[in-house]
Amino acid sequence: IRLDAREAPRKHLHTELTLAVKPGALTLVFPKWIPGEHAPSGPLDSMIGLEIRANGRPLAWTRDPLDMYALALNVPRGTDHLDIAIDSGLATSGDGFSAAPTSSAQLAVLPWNEFVLLPKGRDATTITTLASVVPPAGWRLACALDSKMLADGSVQFEEASLARLIDSPVQIGRYTERIELAGSAPLPGLRHSI
């Protein structure tokens, strides 16, 4: 997952996903059960553009007539992965945990569940992810996952299950700063490296 957040101040994000697949019928779903919400409230309206490619060619998909969170497609023979491009908008109004605005011209909180698709029926704890974010120039980020800065200006996060990634939103901001408190010891299992 590569999340390009350089246009976050304008409330526009671009995600590139590479998803391992096998040929045949496949249903992809947008997460609708979000940690902390206790209801099927994944903000599907944040997705404003979607392109799925197999072997470099656009792949046709249809929305499931009974489940608006599901997309049906056929993976062609000889395909071992899909390249998925998602354009998303950040909320400008609303309320609730994931539907409320979470960004300004100086700050954005990026919940991973808004930028992924996964195979229907797969447990998110069994899907391994490698994710990165490209923040706007001069912005820094904070996340519960370990991370490192790459030469291209993106921040690469530690490998994690999709469930753990979704439970680790990224905060990016122009004035984000990490401050170590004197005499404080890191909590067990909590690590940061930015």
C-alpha cells in the first residue's frame, strides 16, 4: 500500500495497492466494520476514483447489487496480482468516528480502512501488508507502527497484518513533533522511529 498524501491540505489522497490474487472470480470489499465504531459504517463515500489493472490492462468490475461495499470481478489467467489505484477525498463535514472531518490545511489523520480493498471472506489478521505514506513537503508523521524515511521522501512502515495496520492510523502535520520526556521509559511493545 502506497498512500500519496501530498495533497492532504486540499483533502485529496491517492493510493496504489498491489494485491496478490489467483485467476478466477473474485469479490473485493471496502472495510465497513471499523474498530471503535461498533457498526458497519466504513465511509464508502470517501472513494472518488477506482481503477483495477491486471497485467497492465484495465480490469472491468461491477458493484454487488446487494452489498454496496463489494466489487465483483474476474481475474484473468496468468495474473498473480492486481494493481489498484484509489482516489479518495477526506471528509469535509459529518460526525462519528470515521465520517467526521479529520484534516485541515495543517494536519490530517489518515485511517487506513479508507484506502484499502481486500478479498471478501479473508480475515484481515491473515493479510500481510507493507505500507508507506508520502506526506506533504515539510510535514512529519506519527503512527503506532515502526517506520523509516526512504530516499524518495516517503515513510515506510513495518510489516503488519491488515487488521493491525487499520488499527494504526497515521497523523501527519506541518507542526508534528516527537518529544521524549525525561525519565520516561517506552511502554512494552510500543516503538517509534521517525
